[in-house]
Amino acid sequence: MAGYNEKRLLHDLLDSYNILERPVVNESDPLQLSFGLTLMQIIDVFRTFELQALILITTET
């Protein structure tokens, strides 16, 4: 559950966000994204369902 300050921050950051805008000069150009994942902790492994509970940190480059 998000607290008041988190909700306010998200509202301030995304209030004027337009999902139709793209950060490229020509909008027909492909948008290349790079990101990484860092495994911080394996919390649990559920072998019967072949699931894992993980803590990950994303990094954008």
C-alpha cells in the first residue's frame, strides 16, 4: 500500500506524462532500450510449481 508521499511523488512525476510521445526525432524510428537485472536475494524456491521468489534491482543504461 502506497503512502501519501509516494502517491504525491508519482502524481508529480506522471501528471503531464503523455503515453503517445516518444523520445526520438522521427517517430517511425525504432526505440532501443537497454536494461539489466541484478539478483539481490533468492527468497524461496517452490520445486513442485517450478517457481522462485526473488528480489531484483533493475538498472537502465
